Amino acid sequence: MKPCPLSFAPALGVKLRLWLRLGAVYGLGALLFCLCTSGLKAEPPVLQAGAQYPVWLAPLVFVNGDQFGTNSGYINTLSYTNAGKYAGSYQGSLDLMVLPATDPYGGPSPSAAQVGSFIQADIFSVVGPAGGVFSFWEPGSNQPAFSLGTGQIGSGRFALTEPHENADPYGHIQGRTFTASKPGIYTVAFQLVDTSVGPWSEGPLHSPSDVLHISFQAGISIAAVTKTPSGNVIRFGTCTNSLFAVESCTNISSPNWTIVATNLTGMDRIQSVIDPDVSAPRKFYRVRSP
């Protein structure tokens, strides 16, 4: 592994650097984060949409949402790019699929919504770095379909169901992209809605789902450092198919980085390591990838 220079130049986006001043843990002030990305890519996960029951007004559900919500430790990595229409942003994908209700599309799935329902996804809040913007892009578009700034309450909606002759709610649209404008961790609120009209024009066949909060990281990010009796616990995001190392130093002006942990396998999860050496009054941490 090669160390990364302390710089924010976009041209260095193909490298990974992340520094953390552990001041707050020792009562020395606020945490200081400095971070950038690595251009790492992982296979997009598949988040399944369906219904609790295939009956009128039964709520929609994220069928495997427990594997994607913030409580699961899942994190989706957006990688920095300095070329093309996403230049200067962090970009990636989240693969969503509506389960099929009929045989021609691989169904019927026991968790499918009713035939005739039309499932869409709403994004209505984003929490993340100050001044950051989170955007959704349709395939082939040269501008985002919608954007939400961090701390903004709004609504961006995109269809998940594809048109079918037999009105199956199934949909699995490829090539969609999410982008973030600033490095750091974003928590995005998703909800499923049915915009169909019932046979007597009485409204949607299904009620909305519960809200699912999903974490995205623009660049590999340290989520937190906490002082415990066993040492400093460093929590950081990782992505699959990559190895990571956590290093520390006591002087950021003239760093002598030492290994805390190495050869850590990424898993699209927030992972943690413990630094048992708490003898220094302050420490800086970074996460690196080859």
C-alpha cells in the first residue's frame, strides 16, 4: 500500500486518504475529518420491494430491508470521478427490484404486490455533510432527475415498476445512478408508494411502506472514533472486493504512521477495529486501500 498525500486536489481522486484528529475523545476539541476517495467499486446490491400481503391496502414493504437499513451496518460506497457528466462528484448505484406477481416475470413471489399496483420510490430527506447534495439520475440523462441538499425535507420520486401488458408490478431497471457532491456519510430516507388507481377509482391498491434509512458514503469514511476501556474504537465504511488498513500517528504535521490493523476485507459494512494504545494525548487516524 502507498500512503496518500494530505490534499484535496480532485485529480487525486483515484487514491484514498482519510484522516481523523481524535481531539474530542481526549477533551481537546472537536473531531477533524479530512477525507477523499479511492475509485473503489462494488457489485450493486439488490433491494427488493413487495407487499406485506397481496390484498387491498396492505402496506408495501422492503422485503429484505433489514439487510440495508442503518441498523444493519450496511453502507453503499459512492466513488469519486473527475470525468464525464458526473465529474467532481461521487457516484454509484443502488439496485432496486419489485418482486414479480405472475409467471412470465419469474413469479409469483409470495411477497409480491397485487397485480395492477404501480410501485415507486420516494426519497424525502437526506442527512450528511454540511452543504452536500444527493442526486438521482435516470439512465442516459445528462442531468439529475432530482436533488436534495443535506438537511432538506422534500420529495424525489422515481418509478420501480415497469409497464407490462398483464399489469404485473415487477420492475428491475438498470443503469440508474446516485451521486453526492461532498465526501462523507449520507443517511437517505426511502419509502415505497403505490400510485395505481383501483378498479373503482378508490385510490392505490397498497398503502405506503415504512421508511427505510440507508447509509451511503462518498469516499471511504471514518464514521466515528470512541474511547473505551479497551482502547480507541475506530468505525469506518468499507466496500466489497477491497482490502483496507487503519493507521495512526500522533503528529499530523510530521506524521509517522503506524499500523493499527491491516488486510481487512471490505464487506459493504461499517466495520470497526480497536487501537489499544491510548498513551498519547491525541491521535490521528486514516484508512487506506491499495
